[in-house]
Amino acid sequence: MKRFFLFFICSLIGLAGQLCAQGHFSHIVEEENVNLSEVESKFSAWLDLPENTNFVMFRDETDDLGIRHQSYQQYIDGIKVLNAVVLVHAKDNKVISVNGDILSEKVQMMSTKHPKSLIVRVKDGNTVSTRYAFEKTTDDHTKKNYIDAQTGEIIKTVPLVYNADVAGTATTMYAGTQPITCYEHEGMYFLMDDERGIITLDATDNVYQIDYTKVNQYATEAEADSVLSEEIVNLINGCAYIHNTSTNWNSSWNMQLTSVKIDSIIQNANWYTVGEGTADVYIKVKNASGAVLYTSEYYNDPTFPVEIVLTTPVNLTAPPYYVEIYDYDAVGEDDLIKTIPIATISGENRAISFSNVAFGKINIKSDGKQPLLDAHWGMGKTLDFYKQKFNRNSFDNQGSIVYNIVNPHRDTEGLSSFPINACAIPVAPYPMVYGMGMNSSETTTICTKPFVSIDILAHEFSHLVTNNNGNGGLEYQGESGALNESFSDIMGISVKQYAMGSNDWLIGNNVMIYLSNMRSMKNPKNSNDGINGALSGPQPDTYGGQYWSDPADISNDNGGVHTNSGVQNYWFYLLSEGGTGTNDLNNQYNVIGIGIDKAAQIAYRNLIYYLTPEATFEDARNGSIMAATDLYGRNSHEVQAVVNAWYAVGVGDNLLPTALDRVSDASYANKYIRNGQILIQRGENIYTIQGQKLQ
């Protein structure tokens, strides 16, 4: 189902002709000459506010361009309105613009007021209701639920763990020999970077798993968060600090068949002979074509269980493989007792059990430390990128340590999708976690190498940047969730360009074994090679166009967050590289690119200063225009390129904004041309683009 957001467009024409904003809004108020100290008193004139509304400022920051940014949280009757934020931007103490997302209509609550609750807006298609609700994190700490204060019904759920939904890794595996910084202690060298604040850890042999029962017993979110943080610290403490005797780190990585343990064998016609009571067992390991890769010695009349340890482990790179168990016969041919196929190679230590005639398990282990080198180098380049390009110090801009955890054990809750995933855990101390991938002869769409490529590392890190943007992040569902994913892809591809000096506009291509990419920013419709798979699939390059996923259908990937991200991804590609064509709305476009460096500056500034937690694509358009205006001037080529690129992906027109009030509670399809004049319809009224009401 195609979903359209509605956008009211009106202008501010002095004090006498003001139009009130509702919902998502964006005002340019430079001509009103408002002092920053007076801005809060102007909210009631500019915004259509319910009675007993007040605002509390929670952010006041001046950026490197001298523009001051203040953020205000909305309260009604003293109760916080979830994600209702007004963003104020000023220079030389004069307010330039105001944007945000407010609860504007008269509040008709659907549940009973409670002093410790929040006011939560609940979306059902294009309708919105407001309720009093409590906030509670789920037992596995992967979601945050909002529970109706009267009925106890869960009315809204927001994911907390951000998956990547990509297949990739980097550094020595994918980037050749690269410089890294390591930490020396008593003649040993560790994968630790004290200057940047990076600690890279190996979880391969870590037996500790997060005890979710400890977390689940607490009723309040603060207590649960505190206990979960302790559990994460315990997980970190159980990991190994990798060290080397030299500053030159050389390693490889493979999944290896290391041993076969045979617990028992049932006698049958295949091997039982008169006078023989025990099979004289040995094994052969064969590849898909039947070539023998390993043959063990045989065990004469053994006492079970018998563990056959391979003197030379077999590297498992291209399944399927077959383990054959034989009974040795001194006279005649040996008897084949059982064949055990290995169709899937998971990138973690595991045991494959077998039964029926022969009983036991095959042991497969991860061998080599190369993925840790990928993670360590890649995170260093990611931090360097953020510092050099945006003067940002770590994900929170406070210099927090970055923990890389490589090859964790999967669990039944927070890490249940491993090893074919990577994630950023949004709970202190905020570790990045990377799986080792999977190879299977049964399906090609999920076959990956370790998830440590530089674009994936930067993608995950950028989720934490988004969480710490100062305005409440971007909720991980619907349009805001798609923007959340897209900003991570934008920064992932930008770091890839920064680190490698070139750019293929592909996310996760290094880690995919059989497919060429997980996501294509240059051609979103060819993401995952245009195949719907378990990890990814084709994406839209136009808002509401082919492959668009209904943002209201939260049951489908939280409203298509990994699908609809293709729209802003393509916007960023066009803004960087330029392009011409006709989009899915049959609109012809021509974008002159400004380069990836300028495009990244605009995207980052938009994320940090101009977006509220429930931002839409129209909000992202408005914010990026303001960000480009800040950086390059209102009448600059860069601003026009931003507008043209959004038009190319079906968001807004291709006209430079004037002093317009853009409010996304009505369709932006309400603009039309009559007698050569652009007119805007709001309800039953018609306005010129300058804001003059026509009779």
C-alpha cells in the first residue's frame, strides 16, 4: 500500500499575517528580527499549541559556523509529550529558523492521566491518537514498549538494537596491509588504541553469555539498564585481549574441521562380521566433488567414545563437505558405516551432532585473528573520519571508548541473529558486535564472510552517533527508521571513500560470497542483486515508487526501515555524483553533483541539528536545505543541488524554498500551477507561494 504524508505549506508575513504550524513544521523567520532570548515567547504565535503547554530547553550548542542551536521539549499539563521537540537556530543572537514536531491539536486523551506517564502519539495509517502511557524496555532489552496507563495495552513499540542487514568485513581481509595503532605492555602488543580510544576483543572462546533473567526481574527501565550494563561489562571481561610479539600483525582466518567424536556405533550388516564386535573406525573428509581431503588412521577395536583429532585441520571454504565413517577390514574393502553431510558452515565454534547407526559430533572451529585486524583498523579510520570531517570525538562527542567485540556466541535474545549480523548495542558501554558470517550450499542469499568491512563498521558506529545527535535520535521504525538506516549507510560509504580513496557506492559487497552487494546506493533497485533474500532485497529509489514498503506496517521490518532507506541513499548518491533520468513518478530530473565531501557535510549537519525523533522524508528534505544554506549560502549551487536531488527521488518540488512554512500534515501534492503561477492549497484556502491568501 502506498502511503502519503500530508504537508501544509504557508509563510510568515510579518506579525499580522502569521499562520500557525501543526505537527511537523519548518519556519524561516529571519525577517522577523526575533532575539534568541525572546524565542520561547514566540512559540504560541508561531505554533498551534494546546492549552497549558510549556517547553523546557534541553540543548544549547553553537556549531563551528557560529550558528547557535537550541532544542525544546514540549509538555502539556506538566507531562512530557514523547518526541515532541522544537529546534531553534540563531546567528548573532537573531533567530534564523525554527523547525520540529509538536502535538498541536487540542489533546483528546484516549486513556486516564497519570503523573508518571508520558503523552504518546499512536499512528494508525494516516490517523493519530494520543494516550497517556508508561515506557518500559522489553526483557531482552531489544525493544522499548509504551503501555497504555489505563488498559495496560502495548500501544507502541520501538526497536533498540540496530541490525545492519548487510554482509561485509574489512581491513587485512579486504583492504590489504593497512597501518594500525596498537598498545605495548611489557614487550607485548595489543589491539588497543589509547589515543583514539579503541579496544578490540575476541569473543570466540568466551563462555559468558548475558543473563537476561537478571535484567528481566526489574520493573523500572533505569534499574534494568543498570543491570544490563553490568552484564555487558561481564561479557566484555570474558573476551580475550589479542596480543602479538611484534608490531607487525599477520594472520589469516578460516573455519576448520578439527575433530570427530564418535560416541557409539550400532552393529549392522554394513560392518558386522563373525568374530568382530567393535568397528575399527576411521574417517575420510571429502569435498563437493568427492575428492578426499583427509583420511585418518584407524582405531583397532576401540573403546567408545573415540575422538579422532585431525592432525591437519581441513579448511571449510566451499560447502558442502562430507565426513565418512568407515570400518577398516584387513581383507577386502572397508565398510562405509555412515556419511554425514556438512551443508552449512557457520562462522563460529560449533558442534554438528549426528545419529542413526553412528552417534557423536563433528567439531568446527574458527581459526585465525584476521577479522579482528579488520575491526581494529576500520574503527580507527571511522573515528578519524568523524574527527577530521565533523570535529566529532567518538560516537557521543565525549570521547567514549569504542569496544569492538568480534565473534560472540549467539543467544536466544539480543544476539539471536548472529553470526550473520553486526549490531551496535545502545546500552553502556555501547559495544559494537560483529558476527563471522555463514556459508551454505543450501542457499546463496545469506552466504557471507565476517561482518567487519569498513562500511559495516562505520554503519554500526553511525547508529550510535544518531542515538547521540542531541535531539533524541531517530526512532527505528517507519520513515524515521528508514532515515536512521540511511544515515548509517551514508556515513558508511563516506568512510569507505575516506579510507580507501575510491568508492563503488555498494554497502556490504566485500562480505557477500555469491552476490555482488547487500545495498547499492547508486542503483537501489539492484540492492542484493535485485533478489529478495533473508538479509536484504531490492530498494526503492523513489518515495512511494517501485519496492516502496508501507511505513505503517510495523510488522514488516519495523515499517521497511532497511527497504525505504534506499530513497535517501539515492538522494545522497545523486547529490554527490549527479545524474539525469525519470523517476517512478514520471518526473524528469537533472542533478549536478557537488561531491561526496560536501554532500556528507550537509547530511551530517541535518542529522545533528535539524531532525526530531519521528522525522519524515519531507523533514529530511527541509533540514538538508537548511543545512546546505548554513554551509554554502541560500542562493548557492549546493542548495539547488540538494533540492534537485530530493525532487529526483520524489520528495518535494525542484524550486528553491522562500519564506515558506512546510508542515507535513497534508499532502505536498497540494501545489499546482494556474496561469503560470504556483499556488498552494491548504484546506479550502488558496495561497500564493509568497503566502498571500487569494479570495
